[in-house]
Amino acid sequence: QRITSNGTTAWNYDGVYFGPQWGVDWSQATIVSDGTGGCIVVWSININTDPWGGANYNLYAQGVNSNGALKWLYTIAVCTSDGNQFGPAAVSDENGGVNITWYDSRGLISTQRVDSNGNLQWGTSGAPLWIYTAESGKFPSITKDGSGGAVIGWDDKRDYVNTGYNVYAQRIDVSGNQQWAQ
């Protein structure tokens, strides 16, 4: 639901349904402004329909315009790679799209840009920022860099024995290229 500056609702009385049309396990939704009065929502969802097959959490996104209509014909599959994708964080790309980051069970901290038309910009599974050993890097956060890219930071225990948890960061440009040496 969009709330105007005077506190009234701008869309349908019960908001806009933007998610998939099947009964699944939703979690970890995040929302960002699209800069034009609408928003983009990113979430992790378990799409495994086999009750004995375990979880398979993937990331999806959908935009809603300022009038409360869905921006894209289909919900966008941000990352559907093997394993589970968790902890999505998102920030506007300053052009009507979104930069997203997450961690997953494949051992990656990854990022993806979805443009204002709902197109994935950095491959079908995003761009890996850091390949870690299991349980090493988690809980990424993201902020704009002022040029359409982003700076992403995360908790990391790659040298846990000597230093405990540390915080690492990487800057990506508008094309998804890493800007800082590892």
C-alpha cells in the first residue's frame, strides 16, 4: 500500500498483490522506492512443491507504479540457482530499477541489477562478489554509490580463528564490475 504525505491510502483499500499466484513459503521481503512514486519489492521464496524434497529458496522481484499497477507483466526471477538464496537487500539504481544483494548456500555473496523494464542486467544468477566457504560470509547490506552502482558490505568470518568476524565491502559499477581489489 502507498500512503500519501497526508496519511491517506493511494491504492486499493487492501494494497496491491504483487506476488506469485501459488501457495508457497515467502520470507525476507524488502522494498525500495523506484523514484517515481512507485516501488520495487524483492523477496526470498520457497518454490519447492515436493513436501519431502526440502527447501529451495529463490529470489524474485516485482515493481508497482505510482498508480498501484504492476510494472512488469511477470514477476522477475532474480536468482533461481541451485541451493538457497537468503537475506536480500536492495537499493534504487537511480534510474527506476534496483540493485540487489544476497548470500546463498552455494557459498556466494552475489548482486544483481534489475532495470526499470524488469530486465536482469548481470546474467541470470547475478554477479558473484565473494566466494566463501560454507557459513563464512552472510548478511549483506547495500547502499547507492551515486553513479548507478552500489557499495555492498557483509559479515565475514574467513579468518575467524585469528580475528573473529570482520566486515568486508565491495563497490560495483552500473555494469556489475567490481571496483575494488580483493
